Amino acid sequence: MHTPVYLDTTSTVDTFLASIANARTLALDTEGASFHRFVDRIYLLQLSTRERTAIIDPIPIGKPPGLGQLLEDPGVEIVFHDADYDLRLLRQDYGWLVRNIFDTRVAAQLLGIKSFGLAALLDRYFGVKLDKKFQRADWSLRPLSQGMLDYAAQDTLHLLELRDRLYQELDRAGRLEWAREEFALLEGTRWSDEDPAAAFLRIKGARDLTRRELAVLRELAPWRDEIARGLDRATFRVLGNEQLLDIAKRHPTSRDELAAIKGMPRGLLDARAGEMLAAVQRGLAVPDADLPRFPKSARWDRDPDFESRVSALKTVRDEAAARLDLDPGVLCSRDRLEAVARKNPKSGEELESVTELRRWQRHVLGEAFTTALRR
């Protein structure tokens, strides 16, 4: 087992990257701080080849361009465990588009492995026990302790060996092409551009509010975000969603009424009670005609047989999942079953038009799906 090196200068990073320039397979992980900071970003990059492991600290050196060239090279396979968040951060912070991906989490799911977290997989294949001590660590803080660095290195140290084991098992199971299709679809993963003015509608629990309560929430949510942004602190560390929803429902008119809300932070109450009460009053003053509402979801023509078709497809899916020893949701998720039911294809040719389905899903389920729908 090779010893990880910690690199926090441009020259040491450049030297390390030059030494691995011919590597064709790299394991990569990133550490963000979404649990602590308002805007998440990359605070650490862990990188392993078959011979070497490095922890690159981008805080003192910024974007390491040599690494981007490696990651964007289609001839270099980049191995992640649960690539989604890493890919979003790499795209957001550095503009990098990783092209040749192997995701050990996806591979494990396609093999029917029920416990597909990295710790569970490393224990299963290598008997390695991951210490979860720093799972919620604030990676934006400096200096990093030796324990934090050791913890971070574990995320890529065994990843290439794990990739090899999973690759062999996928090959033996005849599911390698399934995995390749899933990996290709990960390319280009990024955060979508969302309307910040509608962010309050995405707060969990907002759908249970009346339109008047939504108007109060619409005033409170950006107020909280502005404070969190100024402090560079995760929004829930300023004021939790539960407290926001409580204020929206109760319409407090005094500091004492605010203080009665369970979980209300004393410091925020002391410093900004007036601002919270003003936000409530602004929400209450919105004319009825201008009250916010949730956008109407896409309506499908009323189809009395839709649910029965979904049910028939689900039966087919569940029988196949049991036969293949796969989680039914991994084999074909509910939204894809509904997409098939809406198109109601009666032949393999018609099934091709259901673009939500992967090629491998059409291959495994297509004939049984169309047979079930013809009935």
C-alpha cells in the first residue's frame, strides 16, 4: 500500500501530475462543505493511480490545470464512487467535463449488491473498515489534521482495486454494457439553472402551506439566504426550514411569539427579530390576486387505463428484478414505467420511441413490456 502525499503548492502538484501523465486509469474524489458553507465548492481533491495517491489542496493554489487535462482526456478512465456530486462540483468550480467515467456505486447496484456505500463495499471485498469519524467534517477549515488527511485518502486508496473486482463481476454477469451505458449518461452532469425567485417553493413542506402562508415564506426564504450568504454558512445553520415553515404558518407579530417557536436560535432572535416580523407583515400584505401558487404540473389526457398499464408493467418489472436479483428501482424506476405506460407501445419498434428507457432496459424488459401492454 503506497503512502498518500499532501500537495499544497503549484510546483509539487505540477511535479506529481507530470509523474502520472501516462496513467490510463485514475481514482478521484472531492471534498466539499455543503453541510457548513452557503455555496459549496471543492476544498480538497483526492487522486490515486495504481502506484501513487495524492491529496491536492486547491485553497492555496487554485484550479490545478494539469489535472483538468487528465480528467478530460477520453483515453483516461476516471473512477469515482457515486460520481454525481463530484461531477457537479468539478463542472461548477473548474468547468471540467469528465468524459470516461467508471462509477463503483452504479456498478455495485447493477450487480444487485444491496449495501453499495463505499464503506460497505470496501469491507465486503477487502475487509477494510472505513472510519466515519470525519464524515461531517468542515473541509474548508485550515490547517487540516493528519486524521482528516488520512480519512480523505481512504476515499480513493482502494478504488481502482474495487473497480477491477466490479468490472470482472459485471463482465461475468453479462452486464458490462449496461454499466457502460449508465456511465456514458453521467457525462455532462451539472446543476441546472434554477430560478432563485422560485427557490422557496422547493423547501420541503412548502406544498402543505396555504397560498397566504406561501407568501410569507416567499419573503422569509430570500431573507435567510442573504444572511447565510453574508456569513458563508449553510442556510440551516442560520435558521432551519422547520422554523421558517412555523413562522409562515403562525404569522407572529411580536418578539415573544417568535421566541415561542421551537428551535428558534437565540442569537438570530436578538439581532434580527424585527427583520423577521417585517417579512411576515410583507407576506400578509400581498393582495389575494398576487398570492403565489405552485406551477401546475403537466397534465396528461385523462386515461382510465393508465394506472392498470403501470400496474401491468410493474408486475413484469418486479418478476424480472427477482429473476436477475436486482433492486426493482434499479432495473426500471417508477417514472420510466409511467413513461412506457403513457406511450403504450405494442411493438419493439414503438418501444424505441420511449426515450426515457435505456437501451439495456429495452433489451431486458422490452418484449415482456409490449406483451403485457397488448393484453
